[in-house]
Amino acid sequence: MSQLADYLETIQPELINTARLFGYAERDFQDPPLFRFTAEETAGMYRITFTDGERRVSGETEIPAEADPRVETLHRKRAARRLCKQTLYRLCRERTGIHPPWGSLTGVRPTHLMLEALGEGLSGEEAVERLVRRFDVTEEKARLLARIAAVQSGMPAPGDGWMDVYIGIPFCTTRCAYCSFSSGEIGKGKLVGPYMEALGREMRAGAAILRESGKKLRALYVGGGTPTALPEAAFWRLLEDMLSAFPGAMEMTVEAGRPDTITREKLRAIREAGVKRISINPQTMNDETLRRIGRAHTAEDVRRAYAMAREEEIPHINMDVITGLPGENAADFAHTMEEAEKLRPESLTVHTLAIKRSSYWTGQAELLPPGEVAAEMVRMGAETAGKLGMRPYYLYRQKYMAGNQENTGYALPGHECVYNVDIMEENSHILAFGAGGISKRIYPEEGHIGRAPNLSNIEMYIERVEEMVRRKRELFLTDGS
């Protein structure tokens, strides 16, 4: 077997994800496999052929050549992987007649491809045409990417001299059925004190890393979990430690996702800390659905929290909603959108339900709505954002999403969240603190990202926080060779 074929044998999980777009499953890749491929390198070209025993589909692409051997290896693997997935995609589409809205794309960040095309000097129309032709993306989705790229071009540019900070609070009042994040129910709060002590130590050490790296602080984001699930004293301490370690961010966000965790005192603490953006996330404005998904609040709690935040003069409130929640139909989601119009947030993130591996709903793909229903809900979200005067500014996708759709962030002009763009486009260094945080160092010349993950288990994180600091120092304060 050739070196190319040897490498392609290692990407079977990605091929399975491609076939899933058409309803195929992992068993179709087991002995005897439904799909087989051959791969060869001839005359400076990669050539790959897939067959199902009756049909044969072939594709080829130029073999990249780079001066740096490391960069060349990365680019060659990327080209071979992309060709392999696209060739299988074409065979599956020929077999089924299905046209997924995102075409052959299975990755999290399709905006990369639009930005790549524009960076090569293509016009917006030319970039749209390339995505439609090369990846079989529908024109609707390609134009959405073009709109996002246009908005991002007007935002503060990232660069090697900047670094973002993420602070994770892994506590919630209850755990949502769809949640896969590193979080736990706060219960009686016995871990809050030890966690805040460990987090404070890690942040102080991280401030030294930021100084020694010579980077400037860009955006700061406090997420979770639900940061406002902390008791008020611990929440004040969080903000004090945050400002002491990382003053002067161009943008600060604190997630206040659960309306039942928001108090007037916490909102005042947020405002006094200089934080101008918070998230209050109903996910749905239908009480029956809220009970079904494990949220310990009602739609009326959401309305009260929004009113309180307005009274406390929080200038930017983001709202998250989810399309495709079990038991909901298009009329239910239309009601949520009507309520969103009344509350008038400054930004709106329209998520599509994804059944994730570590959620309560793992393996229950039958919970996802039909593709056409998910697509209708996503369109409703876009229409509502438009009525509110918002523009799409970032987008990402996940595995096992309802209708093979996407998550899109919309915002009023000037209210786009820099951190959201940075984390999705992976174009800025990130120092991450707390259980489950993942620090990232960008190596733009190599097209490579170095990572230093924190432990997700809360107790283990507390015990080994000094190890988390060492990981970050090795990532950011060495040459990376």
C-alpha cells in the first residue's frame, strides 16, 4: 500500500462523518465495507477512486509543494484528506440523490474556506461560486458565509501580538439534557470555595504568562457552565480576581445564561466591573420544552431577567435560542422568535440542536426533527435577526446537527463579539483558565495550533492546578519547535 493510502486509512472517522450526511452509519464501513477506495500519486497529482461495487467515482488534485518540509507535509495531508472526503461525497450523492445544504463540508468552521478564497483575491461573488462548485454548498449557505466575512472584515483585526482570555465556571443550577460542556450541578456548593481558590491561583500565574509573552490583552470571556450560578460573594471574588489579573481588555463578556441565577446585585457587580456584554439564554420561550430539557426556569423568568438587566443599564444583552428541540414544531419556534422580537437583544445566536457524545441524549438521534423542519426554523431565526436590524457575524457547525444545519451569531452593527469570532476562526492566541479550558497558540506560518488543555474534572483540576499552569508556560513561553 502506498504512503498516501496508508495515511488515508487513518481518516476513517472523517469518512464516516461524510457518509452520515446521506444516512449511512458506521456499520457501513465495517467488514465487509460498503465503500472501498484506491489511492495513487502520479505526475504530481493525487488520484482517489471510491466504489460501492456498482458505481465508481474518481477525483484528483495537485500535490502541494512547499519550501518548508513540515509545512509541505501538513498541506499534503490536508489536500489528500479533502480529496478523499469529496470523492466519497460524490459517490454518496450519486447513490442517494440527497443534496446536503453544506455540501461535502463536515468541518466545524466553514467560514475558513470563504476567508481563504477572499484572501486569495477573489471577489465575494467569485468566492461564493467556488464554494458552490468545489464543495457543492448550496448558494444560500455560501452567500451567508460571504455576508459573515464582510462583517468580520470591519471588526478589530486579530494578530500574533494579541491574546484572548477565557475563564470557565463549571457550575449550573441544573444540567440541560443536551449539554456536553465541562460542568456540574452546583448543589450545596461545597466545591465552589476550593474551585475559586484554585482558579485565582491559575489566573494570577496566567497574568505573568501574558506579560512574559509580550502579547496584548484582546478580549476576555467568562463562560461555563453558568458564572452567575455562583453565590454572590464568590461572584464578586471572580470579578475582582479577573480585573486584577487582566485589566484593559478591549471587550469583556460574562455569561448569565440561566435567568434564575441572575440577581440585581450580580448585575450591578457586572456593570461596576466595566463588563458591557452579558448573555441571558432562554433557548426556548415555551415552558413545556424548558421542563423537558431540564431548565429550572420559565419564560416569564427570562422576561423578568431582561427587564432587570435593562434597569441596571447593561448595554449589550445576547440571547441564545435552539432550533430543533425535542417536541417543538415550527409554530413553537415561531413563538420563541416573537418573544425575542419583544425583548430586543443586541445580539441573537441561533443554535441548531446537536446530539453530543457526553450529553444525556447521547445516541438518541431520533430526537432530531426532520431536516426540512430544522431548515425552516433556521430560516425563521435569520428572518427575526433581520427584523431586529442584526447581521450575521460568525458561524460554526457540529456533528449530528438537526438537518445538517449550523449555529449562527447575529448582532446589531457595532455589537459583534470579538471573542466569538476569534474562537471560531482560530486566529488569535487564547489563554484559558478553569476546568475544561483549552489554551491555544496559533502558528500561522505552519497552519498549526498548539493546545494546552485543562483537566475537565473539577476535583482533579483543583488538585492539579499548578500542572495546568506549567502546561500553559510550556505552550506560550517556548519556541514551539
